[in-house]
Amino acid sequence: DGFLRDDALVNVLEAADGSLWVGYARPIGVTRLELDARGAPVRATHLGQRDGLPSEQVFFLGQARGETGAVWVGTARGVARIDGAAVQVLDHQSGLAGDDCSQNAFFADGDAVW
């Protein structure tokens, strides 16, 4: 179909805007799928290190309930907050305990992210 980069998925997130975000078992970044009214994919955007992710090994995808666009991506080298075309990276230099994330490291509590 050309929309996904691999068949082995480990994370799927339905974002507030109706798009689907996919993380893979292999270190190949994430894919954002835009869907039509029937839920069929119409466009795929692949994001990796060249797009600002700190690593292409993704451990979690998340979104705070109050956020309308930002998606949080936990990687092997920090967390990326993606809001449109802007990517903000948080790592140990930003105050995280470490750069490597766990699959269970994301918790959205209303508008707050832990």
C-alpha cells in the first residue's frame, strides 16, 4: 500500500486531529497517517532523525488530552514533542533522568504529561 514502512508495529496512537501515528519494532522512526472520512489512509508522513527525532527507535507515542496537535514520541535518545512541523527534543540535558525511554514511560494527566 506504500503508507507504512514496515508490518511490525509496536505503537499506534489516534491523535486528537484524527490522524494515526505509528511506531515500528525496528528503528525506522514514526509514520503519521492522514485519513479520509471513511478512515482510509490518504497521506503518509514519515519522520526520523533527519526530521528532528533524537533516535529512530521509538518506545512510546502519546498525546495529552488538552493538546490539540502535539504528539510525544519516546525514543532511545530522549523524548520529542512534535507540534506541526516543530520538533522539540527533551533529554538528560533538559532535566530527564535519562535519555532512554520505556514503553510505559508516558502518562497524560489532563493537560500535563509525566
